[in-house]
Amino acid sequence: MILAAADFAAGKGNAPRELQWVFDHDRWGVMPNRGGLLDQPAGAVRRMRECENVYRTVRFYIEHGPEPGHTAEWQSANADTQKILDDIEELRNAKT
């Protein structure tokens, strides 16, 4: 799910179900299931939040990443973003 969200943000593959739910919520103001926040399947809202965070982080990096020769400076100035990107890369490496 996390890697699928990262891939989708980079223009590869489809959005995972939880990220599609985020898009639907943002556009239509509805949750996946009837009712409110607490009526959703166990863990669904957390998974939605995680997917959205990964998606937004990767999009931020694509749109505002370091200029050539300024990677270390960018990583220092964007330490939280870089941590998430490192975690995504660690997941990719563990998958192989």
C-alpha cells in the first residue's frame, strides 16, 4: 500500500484503495462507508492518512526536490521529508 502510493505519486501504477478513498473524501466529502469517522473499518482512516502522507511527500520531492549539486543542503532543510523518503526506499529494498 505504501509503495503503491509512492509509485502512484511518481506517475507509475494505480492509486491504492486507501489513497483513492482520500481523493474521494477530498472531492466529495464522504468516507468509504456510511456514517462518520468512527463507522469506518478498523484501521482504514490510519491507512488513508499514511497513504496521503506518502503521496504528498513524494509529490513534494518531485516538484520541489534538490537542485543538482545541492542535495545535502536540501536534505538538511527538509529532514522530515527526507526521513519519509528514506523509509520508502528501505521498504523497497526489503521487498526485493
